Amino acid sequence: MHMKRSIIFLSLSLLACVGCSRRVNPSFDAMVIASDYVKVNSSEDVADAIQKLIDDNPNRTLYFPDGVYNLSHPVMTPADPTKSVHLVMGNFATFKAIGEWGDGGALVHLGGKDPFNTIRVNGSNYGLEGGIFDGSGVADGISIDSGRETKVMKVSIKNTHIGLHIKYGANSGSSDSDIEDVNIVGNDQANSIGVLIEGYVNTLTNMRIASVNVGVMIMSGGNNLKNIHPLYIFADSQDYESSCGFVVTRDTNNWLDYCYSDQFCTGFKLGKGVGANLTDCFAWWYNGNV
């Protein structure tokens, strides 16, 4: 009898531990699981379904499990903190452009609807984490359109005209975004750009960029770039003479630290009368084609 009671006690203890584990380490059930509402690995266009999921779940984290999600037009997240969402992608979850892609533009517009400018309301700290964004040679990757405190992290962007586009910001032109651990592969065209920065006051850290004609184009000020590495890949569709690793068009205090132009015809190009703060930056040429 004593042994039976011990076994029962042990079983109840294990069940209690399982309950404790779920409370301490909540599963993805705490998030909205996109695959419960959106078809994955289907030939169907799911852009409208994803947009509805975003619109129906304010102030929620939306998790997209691994698989391919086909988009025929952009999806947009709200900048209004009362409506905002945070997108989390599985490492192998892919948003892929299909069709002619209308007028172009990015697969995802962060803050692309319901524009807002505040850091004081809960929900202002939205963004995107993880996943693959495949422009199929016709679409851009990710754009930041409005809002504050926007984050883009651990993202891979492929086959795009513009990989990451930080637009003129909501905060008197400042975008105030944080970008880190992002890899970009362009579409090997002469007008392709890895990162286009039009908004002010952004921080970009740890990025690799390839198959573009311009690695990073900075058209604003107050930006801090660290460990950014654009690589030129020779292709017949590129225009080597016009290629450039970094282009800075405004003299308003941009800081580049350990930024490395690899194989581009011009490493760093500053507009007339424009200055920038460069620390431990360099350009390298080693291919016989140069």
C-alpha cells in the first residue's frame, strides 16, 4: 500500500511540474499562430488573409511557422499603437512575391497604415523578427513607413530591387528604427539598392549585402552604422562603373564604424560638400575583373 501511495504521489508531482513549466515558459500558444488562419505551402495568394489577420489582432504577436506564404501585393502593419502587431517568423518561414506585383513596393510595410508618432502609448514598440522575404526579382523586401521604435531583426531578404527601405519618418523626419542581423541579396540589376535610408536617426548593426549596385544609400542624417558589409557580385545585368558600396548624400552627422566595401567600383561616395564620420572603414578590391 505504501508503494502505491508513493507512485500516486510521484505522478501528481510530475503533473504539477508540467503545469509549472507551462507557466514559467509559455509556448507559442500565447501568440496568434498564423497557420491556423492562413494557408501555408499553397499556390494560393494569401496576402488578403494575412492582412485580415493583422487587422483582427491588435496588440498581439503573430507567429508564422516555417513554410511559404505567397503574396501578390504588400501587407501593412498599423503604426497606431492601439492597433499595432509584432510579426515573428520561423527561421524558414518565407513571404514570397508572386505575379507582376502591381506597382512594386515592399512585401511588408511596417507602419504602412494608420500612421502615428508616439513612444508613450503601449504598442509603439512593434516590428518584425526572423524569416525570409523573397521579392522574386519584382518586389522590394521590407519598408518602414511610419511610427517609432520599429525593430527589424534576424531577417533574410532575397531577390529584391530595394532590400530595406527606411522612409522619411513620422517624428519630424526621424524614423528612430533599430536594424540588426539582417542579410540582403538583391536582384543583380543596375538600379538595385541594398538599404535606402530616407528617415533620420536610425541604428543599423551587423548586415551583409550582395548582388546590388549600391550597398547602402544614406539620404538623411543622425544614422549610426556598424559592421555593414556590402559585396559586389559581377553579373552582366549590373553596371560596374556606377557601383558603390556606400553613398552619403547629406552632411548631417552620419557615423560609420567598421563598414567595409567589397569589390564595388567606388567604396565610399560623399555628395558635394558632404562629410561623414568614418571609423575603421575600408574598401577592398581583389578580383581580376576590377
